[in-house]
Amino acid sequence: MNQEPIKRTQWVTALSALPAEQVVSLCTELSEGWKIRPKSIPQSGLGLLKLNDSALNDPFYLGEIPISSAWIEVTTAEGQQTEGAAQLMDDRLELVEALALCDAILATQLPGWEKIEAMVKQGLQLREVIKIERKRLLAHTQVNFSLLDDVGDDNADT
Amino acid sequence: MLTLDPIWQPETQQAQFRLLLEAMSYPGRCYSLLNISEENSAALAVLAVLMDSEVSLADPHFRLEEGDWPLLQVNSKELDEADYILCDGSKTLDFLPKLGSLACPEQSATLILVVEQLGQGDINLKLTGPGINGVNELRMNGLAPHWLTMRSDSNGTFPLGVDWILVDKTQMVALPRTTQVEVM
């Protein structure tokens, strides 16, 4: 049975679930002899999370998040050329550069793409486990408010 | 993994910025820019230091390659609105750059003019003003006379005016609006 290909929008989410060292070391191994140059300067820093209030629709800053981004151009030893990019809620430049490289390798199926795809599948499985755990935790915090109605009726009687 | 040219690296940019400050403080003195190669011109090195997403740039003579713009992370604007304007000094161009206002004279344009050669040449300028001990001479090749007329017109209503950064292949010279220039 043919599996549906994993959407490109999910690759970075999946790979970022794995240990950073695993991603970076595979990328270093695969890109041996390749030329990787930035299309824009890789950036890392704090981004301000902006929301609009519901009453007046005025913007306010909820807080700060670490954010990094990279956009790269890859030329393999055989002369194959492609681009990749990644944006991550994390301040590690080395990791986001590695994720941008994974994006490039998978997008054009450069040599070694099968290993990256295997890592993406592994990452998606990890994300699924985290999702189930979060659902379980959320279920524990749910309150049965219907019990309050019974208490209210009792008070009305007294 | 990623190969980043030295002009885009923080250490080089900090050193270049220091040179720019010195150049503005001592108008007319030539400063050699760092890590200039065949791929990266002096003009691009200066832009790499000054540009970011908060300022705007006009490139009317198309001196920048398409791939330079995302690296500079700068917004492109029209000539009369841009904070920085990169021009070929040998070509004439008729326009009125931003001159600032009396309340905010710093909100004016800075012109980055690319000339053929700094420090020697047929054009000989006499410079006086703040940062210059007495008189300074600046020689160059590749600056059309039109630019000097334009500078004189723009800076006629000081403190409004424009500041210049002249670059050749490897060097730069700054001429802030406070410097009086006379052609010899």
C-alpha cells in the first residue's frame, strides 16, 4: 500500500522533535564536499509575540519567544543545485541551518535523502506520542461543571 | 557546514563599522576596507555594515545583484524616499534625495558613491571643516562633476543635507555634510 508522502510543511516540525545532535551530525555527514551558502543571513534572537486584544483590537505584546531562521542554497559535488529554508522556535543557529539543509535535501531528493526521510518519520512518531500524552494530561484537568448545578439547586431549597 | 563570506560575519562588520566612524570623524582620509575580494566589492562591504530591515535602499544604477538583496535584508525604496542610495559616481542622475528636516536633520539620505579610484587621480578636491586640521586634499578618478554641484545644492540649507561615502575597489572616504568641498 502506498503511503501518502509527508507534507513539506511537516518536515521541520518532525525533525525538531529529534535530538539536535542527531540532525546536525547526519547533515554534516551528508553535506561533505557540498557548497552551502546562505541566501539570507541566518538569524537567531527573541521575537515578540503580538496579539490583538478582543475589546479594542489594539495590539499588545504577550511575551518573547526564541526564534531562528535560515535560507540556504546547496550545490552538491556533482553540481546539483537547490534551496532550503527553516524557521524554528529555538535560538540554536546550528540546528536551524541543519534543518534548512534537510529541507533542501528532501525537496530535491539529493543524495542521502532516504536517511532524512527516515528521520522525519521517526520525528512524526515522536510528535504523535507527545500529542497523546498532552491529550491525556488535558483530560485530567477537565472539570465537570454539571455538578455545580446540583449544588445550586440544594442552596435554593434551603 | 555553512560558508559565510567574511563581510557578512559579525567580527568583520564590527571592525568595518569602526572604520566608518573614523572615516566620518576625519573626512577626506582614505580607509582600506577589510576582507574585500573579487566577489565582494567595497560598496557591498559598506552596505553589509549599514543595512538592515529597518532602513531602505535605492540602487538606481543596478550595481547590486539580485542575490545581494536578501543578504542585506533591506527594503527597496524610490530615490526620493530611500535612507541610503548606491550610485555609480561616473554616471549622472537627476533627483532630490531626502534632506531631513530642521527638527530631524538626521533623517536624510546617505549617498554611497562608487568611483574608479580614491587617493589619486585627475579630480582634486580641497576639504575644510570639522575633523580636518586646516585643509585636506582628496584626489580621485571617476566622479562626474554633476555630483559636486548636486552636493552643493543639497547641503546649501545646512543642517539639512546629505552625507557621502565614496568607495573604490577597496577603500572608502567619508564626506559628511559639514565638510566644505572646493574643486581645485
